[in-house]
Amino acid sequence: MKTQVLPATNEALSLAAELLSGGQLVAFPTETVYGLGANALDKDAVLSIFAAKDRPADNPLIVHVWNRDQLANICEVPPLAERLMDAFWPGPLTLLMPRKAAIPEQVTAGLRTVAVRMPSHPVALDMLRACNLPIAAPSANRSGKPSPTTAQHVLTDMDGRIPLIIDGGSSDVGLESTVLDINQPVPCILRPGGVTQAMLEAVIGPVTVAGSVLRPLQAGEKALSPGMMYKHYSPDGQVSLVEGDETDVLAALRELHRQAAANGHRACVMCFTEHVAALADCQPHDLGSKDHPEEVAHRLFETLRRLDDEHMDAIFSEVVPPEGVGLAVMNRLGRAAAFRTIQAKDVIKNA
């Protein structure tokens, strides 16, 4: 199969709508990351997403809509959902709501709820409007790899696997949407994103965060949301997170890089803008300012993909406080590292 990459013209969007209506796959930009879309009402089309991504079938998908009227055929919409949609749609918030029979269980991994959102990216909305179908769309990457924030990232993973990529430039947010389960007494964030706990609580009151956000799924625990797998968003090299106070972390990063390089590894560090100069001898990759987690979120997946381009196999990263957007950053970094964490003081003590 030849994969076309086309700018987001009216002709390209018409082609995308034609392909989606015919049961084929199209990658398209959203404000979060690029999505890999298929007709959510077509079981065979949905199954082709899993094949193209090499994605486990027990990992549910998110359904994208352009109009709230489409929800009538997809899910039950409780009053709490209406308040959240009024506040955050279109935008990076996914809601889990009771699914209706029209949605194949392949979309929901057999769950009784379906994840739905309305993206704010104008190209995504134009494409969804053109095909007028609910579109199931996980991130447009090979399963487990960093999510794509440019059309080139998609092409790297999906060349020859899908017929069309719509190029809408770089994604603004850079991390996937917040996933909120509203089907319990206190709504619960299953995957953090750009819509933070504080933002949600300002609209609907108390919101909890799932324990699995900053840890692996436990034995027998089911993935209720995309992005909950043990190792996810991961480059080819081993990522290790380095924790401790700032002075210790910088010293530990230098020592870890020295040890890894001495052992023949292609080693680097991921660090904040403020620390690039101090780590100049450690192949630093700038994550953005430590005082602006939104900037770190925007750069994270692009940085992880660049590490693959540079064939880095030992990667040591600073961490951010798991608060606000920082919680979303640490959720992605934790899974990229398969939760491998190093205490800076231990490195210094043993050096």
C-alpha cells in the first residue's frame, strides 16, 4: 500500500471522508496528537486500526465527533456530561459514558462504557464534518511508541500501512486528552491531560485521580482507558527517571551519563532548559522550562522520537512535580520508562 501525505485542502478532506466511509483508515491532526481514524460503527474498519498499530485488542479506543447530536447513536449522556461538554468541548477532554449497541465492542474492548471526545483542531473538525461519522481514533503510532505530533512522525510508523495522512502541522498540546470516568459516585481521571483536575473541579466539584496513573496496572486489573498499559509512549532505548533534590539530580545525571558512556552506550539526558548548560557534556535534550509544564508536555513526544533518530540506548531524565499538567507529563514519562526510577542520592553515594 502506498501512503499519501497531503496538506489539509478541501480535496484532501473529501478524499479522507471517502476513505473513512469506505471502511479504510486515515491519520489526521488533532490539538493533542495525530489520530488514526476509522468508522466507529464498522467493526471491520475498527479491527484494521488494531492491525495497523499492532495494538492489543484489550486497549479501548476513543470515538471522535464533530457535533453533539451524534452522541444520540453512540452513548447515554448524563446531565454531568452535559456540564462538562459545555465547559470543555471542543477540546482535550474525553468522557466515558454508557455505550449504545451501535458501537461495536471492539471499540470499547468489551467495556460497557465508550470514550468520546470532540477535538478542537479545525482540520479534525472539518474532516469529521465531511464524513459525518463517529470516528474511532487512537494515536497514529505503532503500539507502545511515542505518540506522533507531526505528520512525519505518523509516516515513520505507518508508511505502507494506511492509505492517507492529512498534514495539519504540529499538534498544539502534545499529549493525549484527559480521560474522565463519570460513571461512579466521584468522577475519576483515568488518564491525565491538558484538562487538569483543578479545571474539572472548578466545574463539577470533587474529582479523583486513578491510582494507576502513576503506576503499572496490577495483576488482573483491566485497562479502562487508552494509555494505561505498563510500557507505553516508549523510545527504543531504556529511559530511567532520576528523582531527588535539584543539586543531587544534576550530579546524578552527570554520573549516570558518565557510567553509561564508559560502558559503550549511546547515552543522553533529558533535562529542563535551565539545566542544559550545566549538563552540556551529557548530550542534553531540552524538555522545556521547569516552571512551564505545558512546554514540557508539548515537547515530550517529539523529544522521545528524536532519541530514536539518534539511536540513543541509555536515557536519563529529570522529572516534574505530578501536579496540574505535570501529572500528565509524569504519567507519560513513567510509562515511557516502564516505571524505572533512580534515586539521585543513591547514585551519588555509590559513585
